[in-house]
Amino acid sequence: MLRRTLLITALSLPFGGIASTSRASLQPPSGAPFRLLLGGDTSFGENYRFDHDGRTTTSVAAFSYGHSLERLSPLIARANYTVLNLETPLTDDRRPVLQGKAYLHWSDVERAPEQLRAHGVDAVGLANNHTLDFGQAGLRNTFEALRRHGIQWFGAGENADSAARPLIIPASVHGPARPIAVFGLFEYRRRYDQRYRFYATDRRAGANRLDVAAFASAAEDFRRLYPSLFVIAFPHWGANYQWRSDEQVALARGLLDAGADMVIGHHGHVLQEIERYRDRWILYGVGNFMFNSPGRFSRYRNVLPFSLAVDLLFPDNGSGPEVRLYPILSNNRVTDFQPRLASAEEFRRVFDALAARADAATRARMSASEDDLGRFIQLRSD
């Protein structure tokens, strides 16, 4: 049933799935590549309270909703299409439905999506461990809020079929469009299945479960429709404030073997290792894009308080994208809840740490560079 529904959806909509776009920014200057920006965990953090200027408050009360995206907005503005992992439901119905789950997230049902769209966010992934923090009602509030504000979503749906549909982006500069598929995937956790009932089923709304075999079938089906399809697996996995796990390594390589062209993971709130595997890239964790928790980096000395924004540049000739990684300082205690691109000293710290944790083949393809927006790590495919 899943494969049939995916194909019917793909055949009935332009480039399939739930995501086509009419943004004027999809027509860049002649000769420019199509730029797809992908970022990690994103939340305005209304559920997090902290002490500021002698009072207990939240980041949006202390600084406003627009504050936290301000210094990252040039990255979004330059992109033709921006995708983030929205790690919070958008809901005003916050009646507790989960027993024993820590850190129930929520964001304002109007102001949060309004700010995301105003800053140029086109689509959000919902396959994560907070999207159903307020149950089915909160999830449906999220769908409705995103729809009202013109933001596409993927990785969650009214049932397993709709939750598994990828985001389809027609990446076109001035030549024929090359479709990109982004699959939202939430790793399997027994507690989230049996106790919290997060995963979508045939009869229940929820998040898309990471299943390598199901992913392989879907990727194969979509490639029959679009032979030039570039497939990105976008999994939510691993542990908070940790480097990658052995399970992530096995799953990432399995996803590439199953048909992904690239794996871009998130969940840990910090950047994780980079790996070149069978001529394709794995970014085990890109950390936060904008995540307004008060900050816990002082407790975790083994990791870096940085994240990565992923800039993929697709040329018209149909070849694979150029990959640029922009380090972001994610420590809200340092930035006053306004994440920014890394300084020269911070960039070197990130580059050296990632290089030290990479194998020789990966290190040989990493280089440091800079453009008008900031410093980035270039990942070469040759």
C-alpha cells in the first residue's frame, strides 16, 4: 500500500510528493547553481525558561521572535530553497497527553511559523522525537499552522503512507529541472513506539520510522519516475551532545547502500563526524540551526558548541552538488540566543576537530574556504 500511494502522489503532483514551490528566488542569475540549504534542529524554545536580567523568562519574551534568525538570515536569503528540522509542535493545545516524557516542546501556533516563513524557510522535517509531544491534536495543529503560512512539511503525516512521502524539490536554474528527494526519518526507539506512540501507522498519524528496507523500496520507485533524482536521507538519530554512535554508522551506510546519494543527520544539538563512504557523503549530525534552549554545553566537554549549515550547489549539467558546510556557533549563553557563523578562530577549531575524527580518505577531500558570507568547509567529490 505504501509504495502504491507514494507513486500515485508522485504522478498526480508536479515532481511528486507534497513539495513544489513558486518562490521567485528559484530563478537565480544566469550561470548560478541551484542552492539548497539544509539545517538541523530548530525551535523558538517557548517551553524553556531561564534567568535573564533578574527575571525568569523565555528567549522570545526577552528578545522577540525575529531575533534568533537574524544573523543566519543571509544564508537563507541566498538559498533557492531552505529545509530545516522543526523539533517542536506548533500548537496552542498543550494539554499533557504523554506520561513521563521529559522536555515537552511547543512553539506558538502563529508567530513561530510566521517568522520561519518571513525569513525564507520553505520546508521543515517533522520526523523527530518532539513532533508529537502534544499528541495527535498537537500534530494536526502543526500541519494546519504550516499550511496557513505556506511552509511545506515531510516526515510526518496522517498515516504511514503520507508520513513516508519525501519532500520533492525541482532544482532548476535555467536548464531542465533535476528533482531532489529529501526523506524524513526518525530512528526506531521502543519507548517512542510502545509508550508514546510516535510512529505513523496505517490508522494513526505520526512520524516516519527509519526503516532501511522501506527506504530502499521508496527510493527505487521514485528513481523510476525521475532517473536523475538526487536522494537525501534526513534522519533524526543518535544521542544528545555526543559524537556519532556505532548504530548511526551502520544505519548511515545502510541508507547509502539502499539508494541514498547523501545522508544528513540531526538530533544531537552538536555537530558530529563527516565520512566519505562509497563516493558519497555522510554528515552524521549537523546539530542546531536555531534552537532556543538555555544551553547545556558546559556539561559536555567532549563535544563542540557548534553546528553546521549545509549548502548544496547543484549545477545545470546534472552532476552531483558541490558541498559547503558553514559552522554555526550554537551556544546561546554566548550569542544571547542569536546563533551566528563561526569566526576565523572558531572555524579553525571546528575544522581541526572534524579532520581529526575523519579517516584519511575523508580528510583528503576537506578544505577550508571563504566567501562573502563567511568561512566554510568544502567537501570535494573527486
